[in-house]
Amino acid sequence: MKVGIIGAGSWGLALSIVFSKNNDAKLWVRRREVIDYIRKYGESPDYLKGVKIPSSVTLVSEPQDLSDRDVVFVVVPSKYLRGTLKEFREVLKGKIVISCTKGLEFETLKFPTEIIIDEIDVSDVGVLSGPSHAEEVALGLPCAITLAMDNLNLAKEIQSSISSESFRVYVWDDIRGVEISGVTKNIIAIAAGVCDGLMLGDNAKASLITRGLHEISRFGIKMGGKFETFFGLSGVGDLIVTCTSRHSRNRGLGERIAKGEKPEEVIKSSKMVAEGYYSTPAIKRLAEINNIEMPIVNEVFSLLYEGKSPFESLRNLMSRSLKIEFYQNF
């Protein structure tokens, strides 16, 4: 299969390495000097240092270079997604486009696949998401992930093409649920990082992850996702790895905030995007519009944007009115 990847950050690079094993893979890189660097040194100047990019990955810098692709994976941070898609509007017309973006557009409260449909007249759209840190995928460590599309027969064709011994793809038909999981787990991971930074212990972190999953699933089901999705790879799987891994940007953001750094300073200090920082206001707003209770999201918002102290947020969560553990219905 002729596969295209838009975006040469850590995840875009990792996917290009994996996909090139069984496919004709082209990676679109915005800056020409980055292509020159990779061709000279065999690795990216900015991401996945020490990981070699195989010659089987074709590096390109013009949108038109992806005009011959069968399927294109868009691996761009949410705040740049719409602008990037505008550059590819004609090139991607009539193609299969798969989102690998885990964010939400604040201005419109639209998910990545909705933005893709807004900007491009695609033949089919989907989302690829799951517990898959780029640092490990690029090294060939085992990983399982979900590809969600409305057309499951088409999803199975892509599944067969991009799967390999180290990269196992499952298919599912709940695009919205998978996207919701990908956005919200980053917010819970920030809170998990706060637990680590405050040294609250394993019990607290396990409790937070569990209640975070409850919060995500309650929100997700009310927003049109399927119950099963939130207990699959793109749901609880991605939540676990993002809340616990040393590779997690969002967990790391929370940990540094707990140790006294300002959120905006942490964001500015890294070339890598912690999507939870940008998604939290949008999810909070969407929850309010739909009258969905999300206490952890609310506290993370206060930490990021209102200067609230981590200990005050902890007190607020622990002193909420006592409840039964499970809602009678969603």
C-alpha cells in the first residue's frame, strides 16, 4: 500500500518507520533543512534522538508529493491541524485520511476527524489511537493500537497493510469514542503527574486513574461514544500508559507543575506538544455545555489556567460530597 504521513514529529517519525516495513511510505516534512539533516545523519535533529530513519522512508517537503498515496495519516498537533490541512486540500481530495491527532479545537469544539471533513472532500476518514509512545514504537518494541473507521471492511484492508510483528492493529467502528479517549486521557495524565510530583503514593495514583476512567467514559458515552471503547486499547490502554510512562509529556507536565514550575514555562521549554494543556479548556467547555460533571478536568483546568495550588486541588477532590461508586445510568 502507498502510505503517506503528514508531520515529522516523534509520532510521525515512528509511524513512518513502522509503515515502511510493509508499505511504500512517504513522510512529509515541513522544513527542507530537516530533510537534509536526516539524509546526512540518518536521524531527526529534533525528535527521537539516536533512532535511525531507514532509507525505505521517502522524505518529501511538497504537499503535491503525496498525491499518489492510497491512504494518508495526519500526525499534526491539534492547534496546527486545520491550517496544515488547508495546504493539502486539493492533494487529499477523494483520499482516505486517518487522524493521529489527540486534541480538540477550542474555537469550534470539533474533533480532528470533523476538522478533516470540514477542510477536505475525503472518500473515507478514520482515527488511529492507543497506548503507543513513539519512543518505544520507533525502536520496534511491541505495541497494540486501534484503527477506527465507519467502513470496517476498508479498515481491515489498512489493518492488514500496516500491522507487523511489533505493531498490532485492531479495528473498531467508534470514531467518536476513540477520539474522545485520545483527548481526555491527556488531561487525566496531567493530574497523574501531579500525584507523582507531590509523592502522593501508588494508592492515590491508582484511585485517580480509576476515577479518571469513570469520568472519561461518562463524558464519552454522553457525547456519542460506545461503552466498550473506553475499556479498550484506545481507552483504558492509552490512559494507563499516558498516566504512568516516563515518556508521557502530559504526565511530565503535571509532575513539573507539582514541583513548582509555571505551566506556561513548562510548555515553552519543550519542542514536543503536551496536548492536554490545550485540550483542557475545550473539554471543560464542552462538558459544561452538555451538563456533564468532570471534577478532575475542572481541577486540572484550575491548575493550568487559574494558578490554583496542587494541594488545594487535592483537597477539593478528596472533600467532595460522598457518593455511590457507580452511576445508575450514564
